[in-house]
Amino acid sequence: MQNRAFMKLLWVLLFYFFYSPSFSQISNNDISPDDQVKQSIQLYDKFTGDQAAIYNGGEYVPYIFRKEGSPFFESDSLTNGYIAYAGRLYDSVPVQYDVARNQVVIENYDRLSKIVLHNHAIDSFHFSNHTFIRLKEDPGQNLDSTDFYDLLLNSHIQVLARRKKSFQETFKDNEVVRIFHNEDHFYIHKGNKYYEVNNKKEVLSIFNDKKRELRNLMRQQKIKLKRKNFNEALVKTATMYDQLIN
């Protein structure tokens, strides 16, 4: 219903921009059709305001206990990004990703609180130079979990990370402290299949057709697929493989 209402209002606004006598003289000379559509969407946003679909989530509950490390991805603060949500794109949205709770959080319309978005309505979101896409469980493609995946490389093959955080509780200075740890899972998407990889042997087995060339390049560039720097090394290795096959 919201999508139909949006399209109806958008067509009304487009009609206004293209055919209104007060606007047509300006638009014909100075504003491109693409800019006219953008202005229509911006005007739609002004009409909907806090009634936009993206503001329909529940209130975010902040952490009140003492913690070490961070439950969030990249930053504990909101960072401007964009979100594809409930069938439309929202740009310049203050967003953060609570990995420990698997919650995408945005600033409320009133700028006084935060909202948790509904995961099932999120197609993708982007901030801090990372794009997360929501993939659904698909046994036929070896994908065993519906979740958000950080798209690290998007070419003839893909490299993705499923960000996870766990915590341990301990006592310090007579209070409970939660210590957060990263437990990321990494995947290669090749030939319509997803493969989880954890070490050099598993990566090279997937890139078996270019294993010898990859080994030489990795040696030359001193790339080591160790757990400490697995994220960066995996992307470099996959990029080299992608260049070898294309």
C-alpha cells in the first residue's frame, strides 16, 4: 500500500513539475529530466516526513553496561550513508550497524532518538565505504543463513563477509564488563555457489584453476592468508585471481 501511495504521489508531483505553467518555463531550459525526478522525490520526502516507511521501526535501546571493544561495525557513532528499504532508496541517512545485536540503526526524524529498522525490509545499506546486502538462505547455492553480508569485492567473483561479534563477561573494579570480540565469517561467490573460507588451503582450493600463478603472485607481493589480516589478504588474493581469469 505504501509503495502504491508513493507512486501515486510521485506521479502527481512529476505532473506538477513537467506541466505546471509556473514551473515548465524554468524546467524546459534549466533542469534536466533526471533532476526533475530527484526534485519530485525530495518533495515527496517533505510531504511524508516522519511518516516515511523508514521511520516505522522500534526505538533503539542503548547499552548501559560497561564494555570493552565495540558491538558496532567501524564506529560507535552514526555515519551518513544510504539504505534501500521497503522498496525505495533513502540517501544521506545517519546510520550505524550494531553487529552484536544484528540491528541496523538510524537517527529518528526528530533527531533525539534512534530507530531499529526491520531487517526483512532492508535490501542493502552503505556507510563508511562498505556496502551490506541482505542475502536469503539458499541451499542450492550453499548459502545456509539469511543475513547481511559485507560486499568486499564485486566483480566476476565476489568476496563477502558476514560480520559477527560475541562477548564475554568479567568483573573489573566490582562491576560487570562485557568484552566484545570479532567473529567474522568470509565467503567467496564463484560459479553460482557460496563457499565459506577460513584459511589459505580453502581459498586456493576454490581458485584451483590458477593455483600455481596465485602462489607465485602471493609470494612476490608477500600476501599471507593469516587470521590476523584475513580480510585484506583475501580481497587481494581474489582480486589477483579475477585479473588472471579476465
